[in-house]
Amino acid sequence: MKNKNHLHGTIAKVYVATLLLALIAAPGWAQGTDASSPPATLDVSIHELQEQVRELRAAVAEMRAEAAQYRSETAELRQELRATRDQLATSAPALTPQTATPQDGLENRVTALEESSQLMAGKVDDQYQTKIDSGSKYRVRLSGMVLLNLFDNRGVFDNADFPSYVPQRTPIDSGSSFGATVRQSELGLEVFGPRLAGARTSGNLQVDFAGGFPATLNGANFGLLRLRIASMRMDWQNTSLVVGQDNLFISPESPTSYASLAIPALSYQGNLWAWTPQVRIEHRFRLSEEQSVLLEGGILDNFTGEPPFVSDRRPQAGEASGQPAYGARLAWTRKLFGQPLTVGTAGYYSRQNWGFNRNIDGWAGMMDWDIPLAQHLSLSGELYRGRAIGGLGGGVGRSALYSGSIFDPATRVIGLDSIGGWSQLKFKATSKLEFNGAFGLDNPYAADVRTFPVAVSYFDPTLVQNRSAFVNFVYHPRSNLLFSSEYRWLRTNMIDNSNQSAGQVNLMMGVLF
């Protein structure tokens, strides 16, 4: 009876361990899919759960030892059973049904013990098989998503599978297209390290396959690996240090869309974004049980949106200034309808040198919000006003404009002024089904574009406005399976007052792991 109680206690440990692991794994890609930073209280809870995982490893080792002990006890009981059978067989009188009862009870006990031992051993073995071995003794977690996008375009886009703007149509364009891609699939690795100076240490690596195409037959199906995030964290109770390539912390929100994961949805349509090298510090102030304040500040790689050289790494105009970019954000959070309500404000500054001592100052002021309107309804979004922030997607990817050739020292250069933003309405019908509708607008100043017609950018220098809207649903029949459908509309205006519009229908299926 003691062994049986001990066995039940051990099985309870396995159940609790499995439940905790499920809770830890659940937020792993919620961050990856909407590209937003979690609220401060949620971030602390996640890292506390991660610490408990290390304690569970010791419990798993204990359970394996107990499983071995139960196997040994089972073998001993089998020997006792055989001895009892031999003794009963040699007895002169035949056993009556009543005298056979102790033997039946012993057999049932052995059978039950065997089944429980096998069940527990199977759970322990499963737990061991899901562990990813690493070069260190610390736990590593693999996560990711295999995502298929089927898209049907009506009109011409700059990029067929996840478009950013609508270019002018050429005579050879058909005006419609249909295709499929899996290059927005993602892979992630997280490592949970030791405590250092009282802080929990961890690392995060995320990649996708949207880095271009190899020059080979059907190369459009063989997307190249691309680095998104490679960051390291030290988390104290109220303070965190983050170094490496990470999300743009001064613009943390993004609309919910699985049609555009290679770049966040509504990028170049009012949603500032970047995966950029940075060093930042976060500090959380707990005002009450329901309210908290998050203060973030740091330096960032001073990118300006210029196309890089293919063969070597040369400094862009921001890096050529000899100093990093600077960012800071202040956010307030409280509970409303059982959900976090967050309002934040942020600022950004970048010094840039565009050659021949042509220096300009890039800057931006931002505001973001995520507001529950009811138990199942919420409104989120961002607004910005800035200059020379093409490296963050502002001004439709352009930072500076030239009056002539960039190689002429007499050419004047200015920072492009722009304003933009986006907002999304989310309705969570159930825990598995949600509906989203969003609109975004990026508006470079037409007076700047008209006076200075030359730009160093991936995009057409004559763009003066870029807007987009979409509606979608996301359905999770299981925690590791999703289906989604989205309709997206884009319209782009040129400096000559012409405009082009196009639409896309996107069907998605994803498997998360």
C-alpha cells in the first residue's frame, strides 16, 4: 500500500511537470507570430516559470530512479508469486474458490503495479526524448512553425507573397497572379542559462527563409535562411538587460496577420519596425496590484534603409556618423476586463552623414496603445511623426532625399519628413477563434519629394503615400495547428498624382512545434 501511494504521488509529479511545461511553451510563439513585446508582468511570470523548469529536471531524475526501483520490486513480487504457486501445487487438498482469493488478489496487485510502472516509465522516457541536447548542461528549447501561404493577387505588387506597395503597372504585367510559398516558416531556439549576479540568463535565436532566392531552377521555392532575432537577456526581479539583435522596442506593437510574417503586417504603411542590433535596459515599477510602469532605454545600430553592398559590409549613413541611434520608451499598464491595458510613448534620435559633410538629424516621436474595449474586444495601434527614419520603415523606407547626383558635392540633401500610423480591432469569439481588421497609412511629405526627387532606397523615390487595410480570421483547432484567411487591399500614390491599387486573398495553414 505504501508503494502504491508513493506511485500515485510520483504520477502526480509527472502530471504537474507536464502541465508546467505546457504553460511555459504556450507563450513561446505568441511573441513570434505578432512580433510584439509582452506586458511586463507577463514577462516576469514567464521567466519565473522557466526557472521552475530547472527544478523539474531534478524531479524527472528522481522519477526515473523510482521507476527502476518499482521494476525491481515487480521482479521480486513475481518471484514470490511463483513460489506461492509452487507451494499451492504441492499441497495435498485442492484449493476451494475461497482459498484461491489471496492468490487472485496478489496477481491483481502485481498486474496493477506492472501497468503503473510501465505508464510512469513511458512518461519519463517521453520526457527525456523531448529534451534537446546542447553543448552545455543547460536546457535548450526548439520551437517554430511550418507555414503554407496560398495567395491570389488582383493587381501588381512589389512582392507577390507579402507585398509592401503597389508599383506602376508595366505593359508585360498580367494584372493577376496565383502562387504558394512556405518561406515565411520560422525556427527558434531558446536557451535557459544559470543565474549570474542574481539574474536569470537566457538566449533567443529566430530565423526564417525569406532572405532571398538562390539563382537556380525553381529558386523561388528555395528561400534563403535569414536572421531575425539573436538576443541575450539577464532578468532580475524588476530590471532586465537585453543585448543582441531584437525587435524595435520603441515600436513594440504589430497587427495580427499570418499573411505577413517575413515583415510585420502594415510595414511601410504606418507600422515602424526593425530587427536591429541593440543594447537596452528595462525597468519595471509596480504601482499596485493592478498597475505597473515600464521604462526602457538603449542604443541601436544606426541604420537608414539603404541597400547594402553584396560583397562587403560598408557603413551606412547612420553608422558613418560615428555614433549609434538612441531610443527610449515609457509605458503604463493596468488591468481592464481581466486583460492588460497598455499605453506607451517613445522617442528616437539618429545622427546621419550622407557624404561631403552633409549631416542631417533623424528623429521620431511615437505613441502605442492596446486597449480592451470589452471582454472579447480590443483596440491596438501606433502613431508616429518623424524625419529621416527610413531604417525603421518610415517614409516608405526612405531617410534622405537629394536634389541631384549623390556624387556631386554641390547636391543638397534633406531628411524626409513623414507621418503615419495604424490601428487594429480584434474580436476573440472563443479561445480558438479570433477576427481582426486593421488599417495603416504612411505619408511622406509631398513637398519634400517634389523638391528633392532622388533617394537611395529599395522603393520608388516618387512615392508620396502608401495605405493598406485587411480583414482576417485565425482559427486554432489545436494548440499546435492554425488555419487563417485574409483579404488585403493596398493603394499607393505617386508625386504626379497618379495612384495604383491592388488586392490579395491569402489562405494559410500552419503547424507549430
